[in-house]
Amino acid sequence: MRHAEIIAVGSEMLTPFRLDTNSLFLTEELNRLGIALIRKSVIGDDRALLRDAILEALERADLVIATGGLGPTEDDLTREAASDALGRRLVPNDQVLDHIRGRFARMGRVMAPNNERQALVPEGGQVLPNALGTAPGVWIEAGGRALVLLPGPPGELRHIFTEHVLPLLELRAGARRMIHRLLRVAGMPESDLDHRIAVIYKTYADVETTILATPEGIEIHLTLWSEDLAAAARRVDELAGRIAEALGEAVFSINGETLDEVVARELTLAGATIAVAESCTGGLVSERLTNVPGSSIFFRGGVVSYSNEMKTAWAGVPAALIERHGAVSAEVAIAMAEGVRRSTGASVGLSITGIAGPGGGSPEKPVGTVHIALAAGQGTRERLFRFGGERDRVRRLASQSALEMLRRHLVRARQGGS
């Protein structure tokens, strides 16, 4: 098996209220086995449309996985659509029915008659037991292809895939595997990045290079499919090394680590501690740092000094300074960083003050204006940023820029710089 398609089933998946996360899990697992995903689609609760989608997918892919639509209600139509597509009748499975009845009995509930629909299996299909729910998965082979039906609840899907589908796929997967590297970059526009490295990656035609801009920076994905894993790994690592050299300190990870994880490692290596004073980000930087396991080693504390009064009371910013320069200013950012460092005894004080919007801006200080300061034993640095976009984007970019400022400070200090 080399190619797969995923069909997410359910009209709720076509609304803004439900996100398909199952396909992300399945894609990662399939790629690990050397099976490339060539298409994924979302189909509403329409029997004819779903039947056609299954038929078309089986013409293109060795493996088709349909997720969802295996419940007991009238709009759960995946079993029926699969039956139509394969020309196989649905037959009741006594073992599945006994499992469903037993599950209801253990919960002290009476099984509704419509739950019996979940025991219907396309003729010739292999039942994949569901220890966490009532809807089993089904593996069906037809014409040298495989169709797999999995329930939509993520916990049930992952359990069935790991326990039952994975062993079947491992028997059928070839020696071909995917070698993948993820480089993460901060502090550089996407166009500038591509201008620097295009001349490098274009000479590696066998390696697929994908550049993605995200709120956390730029991602560079390097992918090579091969049966010779050692040679492929050397090839991809060579390209990753050349790209990292060309981009310099803007690359904060060559193995997919997040900026939060990298900063945590640098703080730990340095034996440094950090304290944070935040305004417009509302504690986002502190939240990101403390999400990393072991953060108690380096995180001393943080304050969300949202109002001017709290900047004075909690971060030690003189009220006269705020009156003279305004809460969103280089002077106040510096005072916040120095104040929180002083009051906590941390090695480094980090501060953010800005205007996230949508209101509060002015011609001199428009929405998106953010001052970030870092205070350490070597002195205090401050930077002005102008972020575009909506409130959430401004806050996320501000937190990312603050952590990147901290990372570069720590790396330079470790390398003997200032």
C-alpha cells in the first residue's frame, strides 16, 4: 500500500462548529508506515454523495478510511453508503450486537432499538472491536484495495486504529518510508527567507520543500520518500544543515521543537530564571512558559499588570513615568522588565505593553503597537513592534516576539556575546 484517502463523514463537519482532528492523527500514522495521503475530503450526511465519494476514492487509492457516520441515528449513513459502493448487502453481526447489549446492561440502561443498526456489517467485512463505544470499525477488502470504516469520536477512532488497523497495515506496507525534518524560524519575513534559501533547496529536487507561515513563525518542511532510509536521512539532514547555516540565528529549531520548548531548554542550560510582566498579552507568555514540563526550575513568576495602577503596584513602574510617556511606551516597558526582575530576584525580567485592539489606538500609537523589554545583568534592551491584524493575532505575535527576544539573549550569552 502506497496511497491513501481519508473521508470525514458528517454534516456537522461542514459547519464552523466542528473541526476534523481525526485526519491529522491518521495522516501522521499513515506517513510513519510509508503510506502517503493523496486526498482528504469532508462529506455531509448524504447517502448518495458518500457512496460516490467512496467509489471515486477507491479508484485512486490503495486504502480509503471513512471516519464517522457509524452511530445509531437515521443520519448515520456510512455503513449504508459503503454497502452501496461495494455492492454488498448489510448483515447483522451477532457478536457486535451482544457487545452493544452488554455495554448498555453494564451502564444499567435499556438499549434503544435503533442501536441494533450499529451491528450491521457489509458482507465480507472484518469487524474491528470497539472497547470504548458501541460502533465497531470495519475492514473491507475489494479489488486489491481496502476500505476502513471508523467511528468519529477521537478516542474510539484512535483505539481501534492502534489496536486493530495498524497491525493489518503493517502486514501490507512496503519498505518505503518517509523521512521528514521540520525547521522553525522566527524574526524573518517569509519572502526574505525564501530569497535566501531557494537557491539551496532547488538543487535538491528529490526532497520536497514546503514553507509555511504560521503565528509561531515560519516552518520549513523537508520530506523525502525512499526505501533506503539511511541514505534518505543523510540527504535530508544535509539540506537541513545548509538551510540552517544560511538562515543563522533565525532558526530556533531543526527538529520541530516549539519556541516554548527551546526557550525552556536554554533557560535550564544557563541555570537562569525568568519573571514576566505583561499587559496586552494578558499572561500569555507566562502560560506558554509554564506549559513546558519542569518549568518550576526556571519560572519565578509573572504579573498581568493590565491597568496603570497595577503597573505601579505590581511591576514597580513610577506613576509619573506612565503619566509622562503613556502606558504603551519604551520607558514603561523598560521599567516593567526591571521592576519584575527586581521584585522576584529573577535572572531575567521580560515585559510586554501594547495596544491589541480593536480600540485604543491613535495616530501616534495605532492598534498593534507593542513594546517589549528584557532586563538582565548585562543591561536592558527594548524593541518596538508594529503588528497588523486582529486582537488575537497581535497578542500571539507579541508573545512569540517576546520569547524570541529571550531566546536570542540566552543563545548569545551562552556563546559569549552580549
